[in-house]
Amino acid sequence: MSISGFIVEENRIIPEADIPSYNRLAGGNSLKHLRTSPLGRWLGCNIIWLLEKTRIFSRGSAGISNVFQNSANSLVRACRLDIFTSLFFFLARKPSL
């Protein structure tokens, strides 16, 4: 099979380990995962909003933060539903001329 001029020699889904690949984005309720916990995300978004309003951060920073938060939540939801994986492996080579 050829994709964009490359020949795919191997492709497969790598099995999940004991800890799912999306676990870091899913967060938790411990201080170890405060940054990705619901409280940590809420604090982060509101701090960015405040810094944007005080003109320390550029205009649009809070909007970008919201896009990142929505993307992370959607990725976690898709992985839990088993409709997406970040563990797809493929080996391709460029054919010689």
C-alpha cells in the first residue's frame, strides 16, 4: 500500500499497558495529578483568564486554553469509548528512485 509516496510495510495497534495512554489527561483527585484534575483545570483556565484581562497575557489566551481543555476532554472520552487510540504504529519507507 502506498500513502503519499511512502510504502507502508507494517501497521498495527500497540496493546495498552496496565495504565491507559490517556490516563495523564484524565486527571485524578490527588495532589500528584492536580494539574489535570477538574479543580486544577478550573484554576488554570481562570488564572489565564485573569492574566488576559489584566493584559499580562495576550488577548485570546483564554480562548486557546479553552480549546486545549475541550480537546483533552474529547480525547479522554474517545479513548474510554474505544473509538480512538494514540497507540497506532506504522512503519513506512520511501521507495528508492
